[in-house]
Amino acid sequence: MQQHLHPGGTSPHRHRRSLTLSRTVTSMYVGVFAGAALVAATIPGAQAAENPYERGPAPTQSSIEANRGSFATTQTSVSRLSVSGFGGGTIYYPTSTAEGTFGAVAISPGFTATQSSIAWLGPRLASQGFVVFTIDTNTTADQPASRGRQLLAALDYLTQQSTVRGRIDTSRLGVMGHSMGGGGTLEAAKSRTSLKAAIPLTGWNTDKTWTELRTPTLVVGADGDTIAPVATHSEPFYGSLPGSLDKAYLELRGATHFTPNTSNTTIAKYSISWLKRFIDDDTRYEQFLCPLPQPSLAIAEYRGNCPHTS
Ligand code: 9J3
Ligand code: ZN
């Protein structure tokens, strides 16, 4: 859509909302002020709420690369004994409720790994304005299809039973995962098309075709991955996604299968941008995704379809 080409500009939403507001305000002040435009211009914040899901300040290159976003966060542990369908985990979330509810993301680790292998993403993403659930799986040997079901069980627990359920907008959910957890991310999106964003990180799956997905998906691969080589995993995953879908392929340069297991600014900045753009419908982040990022010291390759349309 046209407005997505102009992240800082006006959008149809903004026009519609400010007209509605100025009409309301005009009726209150009729006979006092001459023009609706003058009234709208004098009301602080009259144009600030065009997207009800925007959270946090306008982003910059430095804000999406920072080790922490603008939200203070806290965390709560979920025992595996207290849940079913997955192995418990840790919920990271913004402490403030001043801006309302947040979108949420569940993240699965890979084969033989636990939540500790993806823990860095918890505060990194939550501090940008998301509720983030890094999970343990039932067993560390669970395969991608099982990890996909577990991600969905974790989202259901998060939105329906967790102590933070009241802080979450249950219609704005996403999934991420590393390796077999990335394979599970694709499985989860395939079975629950209402998900708003999916990000497999050096994903591994024997299934290479994902034409069924309707969720905006950012596929992240690593140029030096010998466990889930991009040529037989991330690249065919990306290539099989429908052309009509908002999708992107980020290939990390100088990276391995295990690059997603430690703090990584390239993974963070594009994951944050993708989650903001598609879970929050926050077009302020479109500038970091389109035009397509160019190859660099950190990026071996980036593909995608711009501008994003959903
Ligand atoms: O989760 C992963 O690291 C998947 C890669 C793997 O070890 O597959 C071998 C069966
Ligand atoms: Zn490539």
C-alpha cells in the first residue's frame, strides 16, 4: 500500500483518525473557533494515535541496534510442571502498562538445546515493546513438527493462563526459533495462519516447501552453516513461500549455525523491525526493511518483496 513507502508521512489511517477527532472537537467548540483545522492543530496529540498498536518512540538505526530498547523489562519463570504441551520457560515483558497491551512472541530453542540458548532475545526484544516467551521443549530431542505444536501451546498458555495474560493483545502474536526451533516456527505458522510474524533463525527442517504459510516471514540463514546449510534449508524455505506473502531472506555473513545463540545485532535489528512492522503494524519500521538492505560486512545476502503490503 502506498503509505508504506512513506514511513514518516501521512497515511489513510492518520487522515481518517484526525478528521474524526477534529469533527468531534469542532462540535464541542462550535461558535467559539472559526475553523476545524485550527482546532485540530491546537489539540496536543491529535495525530498521535493513527495506529493503536504502535509502542515506544519513533525508531532510529541506533535504537534498533541498541542492546536494549526504551522499555524497562522484568521476567517471570514458568515451571515445566505447571504447564502442558511444552516445557515451561521464561516470560520477559515491559514493566509499564501506560501504553496498553503488547504483542507477544514465543521462541523455541534447537535440537539438544534449552531456553538458555536463546535467552538473549528475551530482554532484547521485550525492551522494544513485546511480551517474549523463551521456552523449553518437552524433550531436547523433539523434532520440528513437535516444536511447532509446542510454540502454539506456549502462546496459548501465555495469552490464556499466564500471570501476564492481561498485558497481551491476544490477536497479535508471533513465533521464532533456532534450528529445529526455526523449523518449528515454520510448522507453527503453517498450522495457525492467524500469526502475524514468523522468524526462523538458521532453521532446520526436512520439509522444504512452505507454500501454505500466510504469515509474514523473515527467514534468517548463516553463510557458514554446515548443520542447516542455507542451500538446503533457509534458501528453499524462503523460495517456497508464496510470492504474494510479505517475506524476506537475510543471510548473515561470517556466521555459523550457532550465531543465533549469542547476542547478535544484525539478527536483533531485523527481527525487531519485522516484529514491529507485522505484529504492531508499525510502518515506522518499514524504513529498515525497504528498500532492501544491501550486502555488507554483516549481510551476505538479503532478498525480499518491497514494499510490504499487509
Ligand atoms: O536444532 C538443530 O540444531 C538442528 C540441526 C541438527 O542437529 O539436526 C541433526 C538431526
Ligand atoms: Zn545465499
